[in-house]
Amino acid sequence: MRARRGRISALLTAILLVILGSPGAVAQPASRDVTADVLANRNVKLSGDAVVRLTSGVITYTGVITGEGTFTVSGTGTLVLVKNSDFTLPKDRRRQKTVTVGGNHPVTTIENPDPPAVIVHRGATLQYGNGSGGDGAIGHAAQAPEVSLNTLNHQIDGTLDLAVHQRINLGVISGSGLVKQRRNTWPGIDLPGTHPFSGTLYVGTGADYGSLHYLTAMPHVRKVVNQGSFIHNAPDREVVTDAADIYSQFYGNDINFHTWGSGVVRMSGVYSWSDNGSDVDPALSDPSRNFATVPHRDNKRGINIEGATVTWGDGTNNRFFLPGNENTVYINMHAEGNGTRSVLTLDYNGPVTLDAPISGGRYHDTMADVGRGDVVIAATRGNAVTFTAPQNYDGTTTIGEGASLRLGDGSPQGDSSLLRTGKIADNGELIVQNASKGAELAKISGKGSLTQAGPATTTLTGDLTYQGRTTVKAGTLAVTGGSLAASTAVDLPAAGTRLDLTRAGDQTVNDLSGVEGSAVAAVGALTVHATTATTFGGTVTAASVTKTGAETLTLTGAHTTPDAPWTVREGTLALPGSVQTRQLTVEPAATLRATGTVEGAVDNAGTIDATGLTVRGAYTQRPGARLAATRMSVTGAVTLAGTFEPGTERGPGVVIDNRGTGQVSGTFDGLPEGAAVGALRLTYRGGDGNDVALTGDSGASSDATTAQAAVSDFGPVWWFSVAGALVLLIALLFVVRRSRKRS
């Protein structure tokens, strides 16, 4: 029973605490209803919280509000203020601090904001000004360096309608309703502070989202309607972020960017047209309408970057900031009077497409001048940006590590290009995929790769120091200036692809690979350097071809260069295909491993490993050189020196099939005619009399080749020996026969 009474007592105590408040709490007095005063246009002096209860319609209030307290508008209908009011919060609710840093370039922030002093409930509308000269607003100014702050913070769950022709500051904004600035009500809205507001901001004329002297953040704002100039600014060393989706409803609006020093503005929402919905909840019926021209160009919207540093995207999604094309959007990059140029960074974690040119004209006439700035594809893994319009900015295009930039989408309408006056700093992947109109690119540097992926020719015209792979997946990649020597590899993985070096002078390519039907064409000297083993099945043409590098290059194609010398200077050239050349030279540090055909002379000062090699020309082996051969045929003169290694499994037979008429000149080192080579013997007069062959080690021939060699070696003596033996045999047979008759 006592326990039950105790529980009842505790419950009653809790109820009393809810009703009366917790111990030590100060109960706030009920809001004073000032509706009658407002209806009578009497001035209101606050001595605490006050409320106006609207019923319907529009009430225009010509009085002013002063005193100390808060002002709330509730109910339904609209309250219009045509005179400025100024009051303060009660002292016990004031906690807000302003903090200014920066010395000569002061930046002010607001800490621990006061509770709202102006409150608009859902369903109610508070209107500042009547739009025609009656500029009423509520505020209490506090001056900070270079900026005036309103200490009366606003909570808007209904609608705040700004129809004033004066600069307006609403303090820190909270709530979930609509803050709407009307059209043509300059000079605009200031938005200093971090605003918990989660509703819709309607910019009808102009709004400053940050400045050189204050920061703005609206992390929860749902949507922004921009019908004027939505101006974003970041002070030195600060990042100002706007994550809202922004909607345009009519022609003639833009977003302008200004920054100071190292300040950055980051936009991570989408700036889209709105063809339906409401001011509170704008929407677009079909995303494709961002790209289609509509009557009066109502969906035209733009960007002006005024010597500022701007980022689109925050690396966490691939919702592109400005969907549209040259008919529906414009992007201008300008330079400030002090020479500060614009920088635009695209930072996404998936594929995005920019369908409009970046240029530098004035507002909608964007192509009237060149853009003055740089573009950066941020080093975010998966950041794959495609440009589908010719770009018109003069600065550097930087591709970050792990990111890619694609010029052209493969369709005739989606070709793109960059100005030749600009530079490309490629630390990721640059892909050119134009279908109809070729692109000319100059001054490419960095650690990244370049891929030619479209049928339209891409031409590299300037200094080329990029270090990544060069791939020709489709069409032609032409080089008319600079060198590909810094590119780590060149690959032509599809038939019909072509690397055109005919206007580039002498060239070096590294780790060449490709398939049958591809081609590398040069008119100067071509050096192919191998740091890894690669196979090229296409064709090579050049004034001369030199193989360098320690690894193996395998050529399986047919290379028609009748007047060009080929040189194997280092490493191994494997030749299962054919080379038509004036002469192929194997230098002392190099190896030719060949099963194919050399249409020309071969000069060996290094090593030749020949299994079925055909030389349609002379073969010369220098002192110190080495031949490791099972069989090769030579149509020209054969001159030998150096060493010979037949291999451990080599049997008797022809080693060098000398199809010329002359005898072999010279011998291998330490291997005179008839010298033992393992279990075999070497002859330089084998085969049809002038072949290099291996024979068995006995006097009898092991095959027809050995027999012919024996005939060649012993000549007439052999015939005399045979004749004498026949004569003796006949005489013996005659004697035996006569003796039998006598008996």
C-alpha cells in the first residue's frame, strides 16, 4: 500500500512540474495580443512577446513597433508594414555574439544566435513594404566592420514577402516557410550568418550569399528560386558552401561569383529551370526541358564568375550543377581589373556532362569574348566529366589524379574542343571522342594518359610532356608539334586506327603495341623504346626505325619501308612478321629473334636467333657477333665472323641456305671447314655447294647433303679410286673363270 501511494505521489509531482515548470525555471508570460492596435494603426510598444492574429485578407499597418520583446504574426491573411520598426529582445534572451577576425580584411561571424524576435506562423504572411515606396521592415542594427547586422532574427514558417527598395537584412533566419523577395526591389538582401532555415528562398532581384566581410551558410534550405542575381562571395581563406537546388522560372536571371584571396565558393546542388510547382515548391516536369528552347527563352539562365574561385559539386554525388546547352544556359569567366583570373572546378564522384561552352562574353552574349580563367577536373575517384560543346576559355585545363575529361560524346552533335592557346595539365585521363569535327590540343603535361576514341582526327600541336599512356582506340591521332617521348606507352588496340607522325619530324614512342590493321606512320626517324615486352601487329613506316630499350618488341605485321634502315640498338626485336628495309642492323647490345622475313640486307654485330628467318639480301656477321640458328635462308652474299651456336637439339642439315651464287665468305670464330660442333661437323660448302651446314661426325654421309659435301671435298681422287677398284675386280673375275675352264 505504501509503495502504491508513493507511485501516485510521484506521478502527481511530475504532473505539477509539467504544469508549473521545473524548479528554478522562469515562466514566460503569455504573448500580448496586439491585433486591435494593428487594425487601428496605433504604434505598438513591446514589453514582452506580442502577437497579431490575422483572420483573412490584407491588413496594411502604418504604425511602428518599438520596445523590448518579440513580434509574432499568426492566423491567415497578410500583414503589410509600410514603416520601419525597431525594437530589441528582452535582456534575458540576448546571448548573440559577433566575432571579427582578419585585421585589414575583417570577416565577421555570428556565434550563439539569439532566439527569433520576428516570428511568422504557418498560414500567415508578413509583408515588408508595399512595393511602391512604403518600405517598412523590422530590424535593430549592430555595426560590425564593413557590415551592418540585424540583431532581430527571423523565424519564418509561413511567408515573409519582401517588397522593399532598401538593403534588407533578416538576421539569422530559421523556420520552414517561404522568404520571398519581389522582382525589381534593389539593392537586395544580405544573408550574414549560419541560417537553420529549411524552407524556400525566393530571390526576385538580388541576394548576397556571403561577402568579403561576412560568411553565409544555409545548410538546410530546401530550394532557392532565382529570378534575379544570386550573388555568392567568399572572403580570403574561407569556403562558402551552397548545397541548395536552385530554380529559374523566367528569362534573365543569373548566379554571380566573387571571391577574395584564397576564398572558394562551392555549389553542390542543381541550377535548373522550373516549369511547374509553386514559389514554395518549384519543380521541373521533365529534365530534358533544361535543354530544349522554349517560348521567350524562359529557361535561359547563366553564370558569371568574376575573377573568382568556384567549385561545382562536393565529390559526394554526380548531380551536375548546370544542366543545359548553349541555347539554355551561359557560363562566363572574367578576370578582375587587378588581373585575378577565374577558376572553375568540377568535383563529382561519377559521370557528368557539360553541354554548354565556357566563355567570357557579357551575360547572354557569352561568345562575344574569350573566357579568362582555368578549369579543374577535381582529383576525385570516379570524377568523369564530358564536354559536348567547343570550349572558349583561354586558361589551363587540369585533370586530377583518378579523374577523367572526355571531349565529345561520340555523336555528331556532341563534338568538343579546347582553345589551342590554353594548356592541359593531365594527371588523370584525357579522352577525345569527337565524331565529326577534329580537335587540336596543345601543351599537354602531367602524369596522366591520353586516349583517341572517336572517328574525327585529334591533332596534338604543341609541347607534349605528359607521361601516361597514349591509346588510339578509333580514328587517327596526329602529332604536328612536340614529341610523344614522355608518354610511357603507345597502344593501337583496334583495326583501322592510325598514329600519324608525318608532320612531327623525328619521334620516339615507348612500349608500342597494337593489333593487325593499325598503323604508325612517320616521315622522319622513328625510335621505338621498349621498357616492357609488347607486340605490335600493325604496320610501321618511317625514314628510319630504331629499336631501343632492354625489353622485347614483337612485330607481327608487314612493314614496307624499302628505303629506310632499321636498327636494333638495345634489347630484342622479335620478328615473326616482315620488314622491307634497305638494311636491318643488329648492334652489339641487341638481339634479333626472327622467324619472319627481312626484305633487305642484315648486318649483325649483336645476336641473331633465327628459326626460319628469310633474308632477301646480304647477310653480314661482324666479329664479336653471334648467330643462334636452326635454319635461315639468304638470297645475297653471306659474310661470316663471330660465333655460332646451333642449339642443344640441332641435328645435321643446312643452317644457312645460301641462295646466291657466291661462296660463303669468312668463317665463324674457331670453326674452320669441317670443325666439330658437338657431335656434328660444320661445313661452309654444304647443300648445293655454298650453304653452311652441319654434317654427321663419320666419313660417310648421313644424308644427301653429306654425300654432296664429300663429293665436293674429295673431287677427282675419289673417282680414280673407284675406277681402279672396278678394274681389279674385273681382272680377278677373268682369272677365276679361266682357271675353271682349264680344270
